[in-house]
Amino acid sequence: MPTITFEGKDFSCTEGETILDCMTRQGVMLPSSCQSGACQTCMIRALKGNPPEESQQGLKDTLKAQGYFLACICRPTEDMTIGLSSVSPRFSARVLEKRLLNETVVRIRLQRPQDFSYRAGQFINLVRPEDELTRSYSLASLPDEDFLELHIKRVPDGQMSGWVFDRLAEGDDISFFGPAGDCFYIPGKADQPLLLVGTGTGLAPLYGIFRDVLKHEHRAEVHLFHASLAEAGLYLQDELRAFAAQHKHFHYVPCVLHGEVPEGGLQGNITELPLKVLGSLSGYRVFLCGDPPIVNALRQKCFLGGASMQDIHSDPFVFTPQSS
Amino acid sequence: MSTVYEQLGGEAAIDAAVDIFYRKVLGDHYVNRFFEGVDMEKQAAKQKAFLTMVTGGPNNYTGKDMREGHRHLVKMGLNDAHFDHILCHLRSTLAELGVAQELIDTVISVAESTRDDVLDR
């Protein structure tokens, strides 16, 4: 009889019993609804041990890879520790580099702690030392690089971004938790075309993801659309053009809503441009990062444009202005 | 006799059906305002539970959930005409998947049986 550990307590699961039933029988009421593996209300994560394959039916590959499963149809075959989230140790890292990428975006590179691993496209939670103020930032680096790269936009009245711009210096130490997030590339299906769309610093996770994709020798076309209101908001244009020149199947399209159109770029509404260029998105794997209203609009457009829900990965950013 | 759920091919086939069904619903201007601002993934999971239920797959359907889940939409004006549109999309989804007419009728009658719960009557 497998033992299920949840919030530090052990629960023994009888033969053939689901984890949901086992927990309910012992007084732990996990959220649930259909109890048949369809509605995903009871989704929870294996922090230790492996959930049986059938308990991950219908979940996205990115969730499966992180051990998520459906408690209502999970008949465990081994001991498991389950929970909604794992408790991350706190890491400390030195600022190696601080460089402006444009007027409002700064690139911070941190020394990667040796025991810290992540997937390209995930995010970390940065902690300001003096008062523990915490904000999430996506990683633009690759897991095997010896630095962690963040693209931080100066938010008007932003407490953390203001501090990073004005105070944080090369050589300082900063701490963080993580990683988290399920917007990342899983190698495989190398003939599946990819669409990556980011607004503003939504480029950061995509910068990690597309390089991860190229490294895994993804064969199909990879389209990266980076959008901003005007050209001044774009960044890393030269680097991205160099990647496009080097990899014939990687296409970089800088997009602006108004003003001068950058070389090889487009003007228009970013929620419409990818479909205008690509036509049908049937069969595409899609990654969307940046402003929540744009990401949400794009999710619907991409789905209606033919992409399957299982293949649309997104990371809507939240910008927190200073509260008075 | 096996259920439509089994004849379609079980869980994986329902995933395919949700894809087709949800596309039709979101593309229908008569009903899509009820789906504005909802989390698409959670919504798709709910539709999967619904399609699993109406095709006779494993489910734990309660009229109470259906009633509570749609009450805010009834306040927004959800009525029989909208429900009819959804049934129509369900019918054409199943037809597209090659389900026999007789089985479609069975599924529609199960879906029809949720009408009063959905419309909170």
C-alpha cells in the first residue's frame, strides 16, 4: 500500500483507491468536481515519486513534465509526496553585469548558483535584500549558461524595477526563489512549426525558448514576433537578426503599433499580425508572453486560427505599480 | 451496448471534440460574449467534462453544479435561444467526427436534459 505524503502528514492508500478518495476518506478535502479525469479541478503535483501515466491524461506536456496529475483518477503505484507547489530553497547570486538594452529595459546577469537548474522560459522571484520585496522575472538565459539573464523593464513608480535601475550595481549580491512557470519548450515533434509572440520584456522568456529550440535541432520553421508600441521599445534587434541570418528556419519579425517600422518588420496590432503573416496556425506550437490583455487576446486568436489548446503556452506578465 | 464515449474512442477523442466544439462556440457571435474574459484552459476542461457526460463517459454530473456554474450567465441574459445555439454546435461537432445520426440524437437528448439546470429554472 503506497503512502501519500501531503503537507507533512502521511496517508496510506488502500489497493485500487484513488488519491482523491484516499484523502477524502481521511478528512482532507481537495478541490474536485467531475471525479472522472475531465474537468482538471483536482490537478495537483507530485513533488516526489511518479504518478501513473493514466493520471496525467489530457494535461499539457509542460504540466506532465513537472509532475502534475489528476488526483481523482490517480491510483498510485508507489509512495508519493504531493502538493500544490514545491518549497524552493533561497539562492544567492552575484550581479555580474548590468547593461541597458534600450531606454527602459535593463539586462541583469547573475552568477548561476551551481545547484540551481531550470528550463529556458521559466521565471524566478527576485528578493530585494533590505525589505524582502519580491517580484517575478523571466529567465532569458539557457540552463547550461553559467549566468542567469533577466530583462527588467522600468515600470512607472515600480518599486523593484526602480531599485534595480537606480541602486543595484555589478558586484552586489541578491537572492531569489524558483524556478517556476510552465511556458517552456519540450524537445520532440521536431517537424511542428513554432510561433513565439512577445510584447516588451515578454521577449525575455522567448529569447531563452527559441535558443533552446535551435539547440535541440528543431527542424520546422520558428517564427518570433516581438512587439512594442514604437521602435524605441524593441531591443536585441541586432542579435535576433544575426540568429535569423545564421538559421534559415528562424524568422524574426519586429512589430510596432505606430511610428517608423524597423527593417524587416511590420506595423499593426500584434494580436492580428501573426495570423496575417502565417495564415492558418493549424499544427503550430505557440508561446505567448507579455502584457496579459494582449496574451489573452492572442490565445483566443491563435486557437481560432487553428492551433490546438494543448499546444498554446503562455505567460502573462503582471506589472505591479507602487501602492500608495 | 457501448456508449457513444467508447464508440468515439474515449478520452482522447473527447479532447478532439472539445477542440472542434469550443472553436464553433467562440466563433459564434450570438453566444461568445458569455465566454469573454474566461480562462480558456479552465473553460476547455469544463467542456471536456460536459462532453464526457453527454456522451455517456465516466462522470459525476450534478444538476447543482450546472445550475451554480451558469447562474451568473443567466443574470447576463442567457436563455433558451443561446442554449439552442450550443446544442446546434454540439450536433455539428459530432457530425464532423462521423458519429451516426442515431447516436447524435441520444447525445442531444442527454444535453437537452440539462436545459433547466443550466437556465436555473
